[in-house]
Amino acid sequence: MPSLPPIRPEDEARAHQARGQGAFDAPAADEPDLSLFEYALRLGDDSLILGQRLGEWTGHAPSVEVDLSLANMALDLVGQATHFLGYAGKIEGRGRDGDKLAFHRDVLDFRNCLLVEQPNGDFAQTMARQFLFSTWQKMLFDRLTASADEFIASVAAKAVKEVTYHQELSAEWVIRLGDGTEESRRRMQDGLEWNWRFVPELFEMDELASEAASRGVGADVSAFRPDYERIVADVVAEATLDLPPQQRAVVGGRRGHHSEHLGHLLCAMQFLPRTYPDATW
């Protein structure tokens, strides 16, 4: 049986010269900061996918006023995505801008949380999803305004004002529908229960999120989970609804493990740019 080759002095010298590098160690001057790239993708993909979902309501909302509200929220989110994905492309340094990252990645390359890709369902389910996500996103952006990354901090400072409106509007609808008719109450309760299993992923601190927080670039989302749960509980109580029972957490979106719903969403969102990749307008 052949044995391993002996370790030569030149092999040892080469090993000593190798640079150990962890997830968030400062990259060499000619290397992109891929961890920062991944973190920016997460921020951008969350906003992009939820913006696309809300855009599906255009022309189909319960009233003209609601139609405009949902469209405006969608535009806010797509604007945030444009900033974060454009920044991610700049960090990566491979010539991909925000449009390329939005329209020319496959489903496994997206890093959004599972909550935002869930189908709209009825209006109550949409508002339940929006409330659960916007409450979290507002608290995240509040903290990202102090990010060590100046660009992320500047985008968060503007976006937190938009997301505050999203959170307040969706909370009002949760209360209005929950404390409304028997039918509206049932639908809002069902909407909360549908989306509830995806909430734990919002507070998942994997290696990348933990390193981003320790570096000062990101925020420790687990630290504000008690405040989040208190705000959600207060709104649900005012809506005369019941907090859904604890369910098995569904996670994986941050690692590219998505539900079938994202693939269908991307088919519609990416069709035109992929069909005519050289088109300009």
C-alpha cells in the first residue's frame, strides 16, 4: 500500500507563508470582501422579493387607496433593493450591477428570508406577512443606521423612515381586520398562522450574520427579539386575535434553500431581461 509522500522543507516554507483567513478577516487589497457582498445580498434580496410580491397586487387591491398604498410600499422596497444590490455588485467587482443581480441569478443564489417569498394569498394574509416582516425590518434598520459601513448606514437611515410607514400601516390593518367582522377576523387569524412558522428565521444568527455583527457592519438580530415579540403581541391583542401556537421553524432562505414559491415569482420577474438580455430602454 503506497504511503503519503514525505513533507519537504519547501512544502513547510510554503505552508508558513500561507495567510489564514476567516469569514470576515480583512481581504487582501486585490480581493473582494465576499462576506460583505453576501451580507448586502441578504439586505437587498429581502426588499426585492417582498417588493415584487406587493407589486402583484397592482390593479387587484380591495380599493384604489389600498392599491396605491401597496404600490408605494413596493416601490420603497425596490428602491432599497436597488441600493443594496448595486453596492453588492460593486463589492464583488465582477461587472454585475444591481439589475444583473436581480434578473440574472438563479433561485439557489438568492439570500432572502423565506417569509418574504410566501404567496400573497388574500389581503389579510398579505397584511399579516407585511406586519411580521416590517416590524422586524424597522428594528433592523434602526440599528444599521450605526453600521460601521458608511453606505449601509446611509441607506438604512433613509429606508427606516419608509419602513416605519410600512409597519404602521400593516399594523393598522391587522387591528382593523382582526377586530372587524367574523369573516375578516378569521382571515387575519389564518394569515398570521400561515406566516408564523417563518418568523424564527428572521432572528437566526448564522456564522456570517454573527461575524457581520461583531465587525460592526451588521446587527445582532437576536438581541431585539424580545422587543419584537412584545410589539407583535400587543398588536395581536388589540386586534382581539390569538398569537399562533409555536410551530416547527422553517429556515434555509439565507443559504439558498427556498420554497417552490420563489421559483414561480422569479419566472415572472426575470422573464423579460432573460429573454432580451441585450435590450436597453
